[in-house]
Amino acid sequence: MTVLQQHLPQDRDASQEQTWGFSVWEFISGNWPYLLAVIFILAIFFYARYNWRKRHEK
């Protein structure tokens, strides 16, 4: 059984803000400390992996 909602516009697709509730730039500007922390943790991880490989090549 399909229930049609007449009050919703059907003629065009929803914009990004209507679909997600925020834009990518709003997400980045609102969560920049967390994104910076993730990048910092990834940098530490890749640096440690590089050093581990370099030590164990011998």
C-alpha cells in the first residue's frame, strides 16, 4: 500500500541541504577540531608504520 503525501513537491529532486540537513562546508566548519584530530592520528599511524618497516628491513 502506497501512501502519497500531496504536500511534498514532486517535480524536482531535493537539494543537498534538504537531503542531509547540512552542506559539506557547514560540516567541515562545525567539526574542524575533530577532523584535525583524525588527520593528526592518521599521520602518527603512518609515520609509525613507516619507521617499523624501516627498522625491520635489515
